Amino acid sequence: MTIVVERREVLVDGRTPLVLVSGWTGAMDHVVTSLLAPGTVAVRHDLGRVHEGVVRRTLYAAGDAPRETILELAHGCVSCTLREDLLPLLRKLARRSPVTRIVLALDPALEPEALCWAIENVVVAGTVGQIDGPAARDVGIDAVVTCLDASTWLADATGDDALADRGIVASGDDDRTVAQLVVGQVDYADALVVTADQGVDAWERARLAAVLARLAPGAPIAWVCPGDTLDAEALVAAVPFDARRGEVSDAHSPLLRGQPPLTVDCGVTLVEFTATRPFHPERLHEAIDVLLDGVVTARGRAWVATQPDEALWIESAGGGLRVAGAGKWLAAMTPEEQNDVDTARRAMAALRWDETFGDRDTSLVVLIHAADPSEIDRTLQWALVSDDEMHMRDEWAHWTDPFGQWHEDPCETTESPYSEQSREATE
């Protein structure tokens, strides 16, 4: 009872609670149906034909027949769907007196973090009777629930198939991998629903549980068999009061959220790599493949010798890797720029401040399931600038830098359609 009271206090500001239900596979329909209490309205957008400019939207309410609308968008893409229909719709539904909660069933190709960013930051303009502003003026994210299938999720999360290989394309230039999608969906979850049939043995279940406990620490998990009754209301009520609930972290936020287990379980463990000297760019480029074999995901900040002002963000999922800008180091900022930085980041930087290099450092967290932790550490240590090279600082700027224009692996892969939003949130 205490958890329920604390959870509901999140929305004492009068906004309508919003529950996001995401998933590549699993019991999404079951979760939505379970949450359809009186006063709750559910929304689903089918993006299967978004590249043609067509989106099918369905509204559900307890006791009513589903209402389907076919939308034709001038520029068929995920961003158009959010800007032109979903975000305005959330604001309108929140203002309806019978609506006490909204459940948003995401298309399998959508990542909840990108949508939460849009709810908080994308301005909805021109709605009659409403002040221009983001949907967050009217809705508050109560929980993100992610659904997955125990028999397929880990293989998807550690593979290198593109979404297009599975017939899923959210926009014309959507080159994301399945691993990037499914890992992101679980990583951002406040609660999980795992469908496990009799074909999943005890070892597979235990290994998956170990991965989930480290990828989404603190998230309550409902394990269900096909045909089981699911109490989604109880699951949402069990979300801890300090859960993320749609908060979008940036590249300088703590990498270990919650309290994930730091021990080894079924070969699954978290590897933390830190360094107070920079990477040699060419050696890092050679060594970085160690993050793609036997690894579920890796992420963190990196200091590269050839880029003294800019932190790099390294993120992998399965066989895909992306390196992007993470904004300036505090030591490279003017005093005025530093004043605009989050107080928590400045406080943490002060604890490790170096007289020569300031807050520049490397911090990576790697979630492995079939790799040797010592090999990962040894390979990344090898990629760092050596003792002799530390005395060659005047030469660093002249070294070849494969990361000069950022990097993705496979190298021909283009950015996710959500990268624009994600990068704005991290810079």
C-alpha cells in the first residue's frame, strides 16, 4: 500500500497519468487489456506503412468497441507521427473529463526513451483552447512497461540483424538493428513482462533473469506463461517510487542506475572500466570490437587524445556500435558555460578534478553474457595512451583519428531516426 501511495504522489500536479507499453515481442496486448479500467483510454499507432505516409491509429476504452482512424501524413516518418498526431492527441485526451489515465501501446519499432523525450520537449502548437507547449504540460509518465519473449529476446539482443531484415522499417532511412531496439526497450523500462513457455528451460530463464536484473535494476518482473492471467495494475503499482518514469538521462549521468548486482550469475556480469588518461584513437578503433562479442550492451564516456574538448559517447548493443558526441568537458568550458551545467555533474567532477586535465576521464559499463571480463579490461587498457605517449602531448593533435566524424559499426550504418532527439538530450 505504501508503494502505491508514493507512486501516485508523482502526479499530484494534476496531470493525467500516462503508462507506456513497449516491446518487440511478448504480451503487449495482454498488458493493455489488463489496464483498461473505467476511465482509462488506450492508444495504439501501427507504423507498418509509415514509410508510405499512412498510419493506423486505434483508440480503446473499457466497454466500448475499438475506434480506428487512418491517418495520411505528408511526410511519412516517425517524427511526423509524433508531431502531427500522437503528441496533440495526448494533450486532447488529458483534457477530457472522463479520462483519468492514458495507456500508450507503442508500435514494436518505437523506443520508449525517444518518445518520452518528445513528450517532454516537442512543442505542440495550434491546439484550440490550449497554450502552446509540450505534451508534458498535460500528461505525466507513470510507468514504462516493456514486454519480451524469453525464448527469443537474448538472441535478438546479442545479434546483428537490422530491423529491415525482419521487415520492420520505421522510416526511409531506418538502419537500426534489432539489438539496438530491444536492448533500449528493456533498459528504459520501469517494469517488465516476460512471456516464458515450456520451451524455455531453467538455465535459459536464469540467465535471462540475470541479464534483466542488470539491465533494468529495480524493475518488477512478471513472468507469465501463454494463457496466464496477468495483473498489470499490480505490476505498475509495484514500480519503485524512485523509478525513472520517463526521465531522459544524459551522457554525464551515472552509468549504473539503481543497484544492479555486481556479482557473476550464469556467466552474466557487469564490467566497469575507468581510466584517467586518454585513449589512443587508432588503438581504440582497433580494440573497440571487444565490446561486440559476448556482450549484451556497453555504454559510457570516453576521452580520446585527439579530441581534448569533446567527450565521446560509446554505446553498443549486440553486434552494433555507435560513437557520438557527448558535449564538452567542463575543463573545456568557459565559466559562463559551466554555470549552465547541472549541479550534480559539477559536484561529481569536483571530486575527481585533475590539475592538468580537469574532469576528462573514461568511464564505461559493459554487460557481458559470454565474454571474458579480463580480456575486455586488458584490451581497453592496451588502447590507452602509454606512459611515453603521455609526455608527447604536443603530438596528440596530429595523430590519425578514426572518430573525427563519429563512428558506427557496421561502418556503413546510418543513424537511428531517433538520434537527433537523443543527441539533443545528451548535449
